[in-house]
Amino acid sequence: MKNETSNVNTTAENETVTLSKAPVQSPAENTQVYDSEAKKWGEVLNKQEKVSVKIKKKNDKDTAPYPVAINGYVYLIKKGEKVDVPKSVAAILEEADII
């Protein structure tokens, strides 16, 4: 990770100021950070109490799973069947009026 700075000219006083940018990460570093955070949240979520939910299908062709993501950890919930999910996932589905 590296820090970068850039010079910006202000139009009002024609002064040059130096602004510090946030640390820059390479795409590989971003992926590693993202994956490790998602993994941590997966572990936290999998320890939560489970709740049974059922997402209704719109029709017979509605076979795509319903995605719910919490801090990078994604659950793909099958529609038309009761499935057990962590309480936080069920809360998101309830707030979105999906269940």
C-alpha cells in the first residue's frame, strides 16, 4: 500500500495546495482485504441463531436464487423452499419485505 499526494490549484486565490489522498491499494490487495473481511463476517454470521425463511417464487421460471450480502459475505437463498439462514439475513429479508 502506498500514499500518494496531488497538487491542486485553487481558482479563488491561485494558490497551490497539497492534498493527501487515501492510501492506494493494488487490485490484488483490494481483493485480499475484501476476501478476508468477507470470510470474517461469514464466520460471525454462521455462529448466529438460524431462522427458517421461505422466499416465494414469482412464477415457475423464477429459479434464480435471491442474494443477500452482509459486509461482503453473500448468501444465495433458494426460492420456493424453506431454508435456515442467520437471524441477520432474515432481518434484511423482512426489512425488504421479501418474506
